[in-house]
Amino acid sequence: MKAASELNKMIPVTVLTGFLGAGKTTLLKRILTEYHGQRIAVIENEFGPENIDNDLLVQDSDEQIVELSNGCVCCTVRGDLIRTLNELATKRDAGALRFERVIIETTGMANPGPVCQTFFMDDDIAEAYRLDAVITIVDAKHGMATLDRQEEAQRQVGFADRILISKKDLVNEPDYQALRARLVRINPRATIMPVHFGETDLAVLLDVSGFNLDTILDIDPEFLAAEEPGQQHEHEHHDEDGHECGAHCGHTHDHHHAHHDDEIGAFVFRSPRPFDPERLEEFLGGVVQIYGPDLMRYKGILYLKGSNRRMLFQGVHMMMGAEPGKPWLSSEKPNTRMVFIGRKLPQDIFTQGLEQCLA
């Protein structure tokens, strides 16, 4: 575990992904041309007609790293992401380039998983960079159809720490709520917010700490209520500013549960009983070996027998980490909350296995 001072020296990285046509390029153009006072290196990994560098930046196709007038740096990955990241870090250490953070844009069809794994698998990269968050942009108008058609789009939602919904003004409120409810079912731990790219606050994208172990495990209350069989949907809803509205708030909350059988989905495991640490470690190790490729993100706060602290754990695919968190307060009832997001995960096998690990 790195000390806070070490973490501060590391370069934070945001992975920006999203549906084709959802507005990634518009957002990136803004970052690369506006005077926002931050020096950002943007690594562009998009091949196709929407390449930013085609119309904005690089005329010489061999040039890989370009400095811009607003202090940003743009580079196009024509080979290996690891090589490009190492090159940027080397130039920064030598004083040849100045930047404070990195945004990696993945292609509209890409699964962000391998990009995220890069930051855990390569020692040089793990030393220099800190993966901050995966941000996924979803197009309100075409989002439902894209999710129906492309499993990659569902993966992008499953990996996200923050989901930005663009073009909300082009759809009516019931359709927006139906899309939002579907996104929550795929990924109940991502913050979902509508955005207008002309004036998106860059702070929404940066310093999310989605990969920090000790960030709060927030699970959308709508998801938890939908999980309870036979419950009416009279739990609290939130309006766009995050304010709760009562059951009779006048918002249309459509729950189209039957219509979409998504490949990617989520479930939550909760228990007030403590885990036997050895049994749990053995079970999770086995689960990750078997289901790792289909596990996108998993995160939890664990109540372990014999420990007065919560244990924080999370993983991406087959990479898993855990560390002790804050002590349980005397006013708290210690309990476990874990969320698993992945492709066709057998919830019953996970649940039964986890229950067998309880002390």
C-alpha cells in the first residue's frame, strides 16, 4: 500500500470511454483547446473518421506527441499503450514535457478492461501512474438501442465509476428514466449524471478516486430496492441534483425490468455475520480464477471475524486487492456489503459460496 505522499507524486489517469457518437470527441476537443488552467496529456486511441488529430492537431502522421498552446499534450497511440505511457513519464521526469494528469480515450467499440489492467500489471506504469477512474459517456437518444445491440457498450457501463449521459434534451423524461434505471441495473456503483458538453465542469471528470480502496462503496438505492422481491418501488428517488424526492414526487420512474436481458449485470451480497478470513480468501481466489475474464468490477466492505476494522477490497478481472480500513465505530453494526459487476455471473454460486465462508 502506498503512502499518501507517494500517491500525491503519482500521475492520475482517467480512462474516457463511451458510445459512438455520444460526444467524447466534443469533450476532448474542449479539453485540448480551452484554457482551463490544467496541463493534461490526452492519449488518443481512436482510429477512424473522428480522429481528433485529423482536423485539429497533427498534420505529420509520424509525430506522436504534440504540445498545445493551452499547456496540454496530445499523443496518438499507434502501438503499445505501455510504451506511450513510459515515454510520457520519461519526458516529464526529464523536464521536456509538463503535465499533471493523463486522460486516455478508448475507441467507441473498446472494452476498457485491458486498459485498466495495464496499471496493475506493468511495474513501471504502476510506479508512475495512479488509475483514477473510468468515465463512460452514454447517448440518451440512442443509448437503449446501443445497449441492445452491443455487448461492448454494456461492458463500458459495467466498468464505469461515473456515467455521463449526453443529449438528454433530445428525449422525454420517461425515456430518460428508463435508460437511467437500466444503467443502474448494469452498474449500481457508478454515479450517473446528465451533462452538456459545451459546459461540462472538468472537475466532474477528474479526481474521482474510483480505484481507491478507501472510497465509499455507494450502491444506487434504486438498485437495492429493486432487488427486494415483492417490494413496491416506494423507496427514495433522486432528482438530477441528487435531492431525494418522495414516492409521489411527480417524476416518472419507469422500471422496464422485463424488456432488456442484458449480458452485463450486477448483484450485491450483504450479511451482518462475519466472514472466516481464510475460507473467504480461498473462495475469492477460486472465483477469480474461474470467472475473472467475465468479472468487470467488484468492490466491497468486509466484516471479518477477529478484526475490529473493516476490510476494503476491489478488483478488475483477475486483479484483486484488499487492505484494512477504518475501525468499526461502537455505534455501527459491522456488516459486509459487496457488489459484483460482470457478464452472466452465476449469482446463486457466488451467494452460496460467500454464505459458506461466514463464520
